[in-house]
Amino acid sequence: MASKTCASCNSARHALADLTGTSISNVTRWTAYAKRDWFDWIACRKELQG
């Protein structure tokens, strides 16, 4: 998979923060704890929701 730009990662972080009602720094820590990149999933969900 191609590497993501900082802008797309930031957009995904903002989207996840909005969905979960938490801060971007908390989202960043959470993804590190989960040991998985969730940004693709968030981007797909956001795209499906329009």
C-alpha cells in the first residue's frame, strides 16, 4: 500500500476523534496501543457515510 500523506493521516485522526468524542492526541495514543493502522478503515467509513 502506498504511504499516506500527513494531510490524509491528520484527516483520519480528526475523523476518529469526532467519531469517538476524544482528542487527536488520545486517538494517536490509542492507535499505537492497538498496534494497527486504523486510518484506512476510517477513510472508508467516512467515504461510505458521504
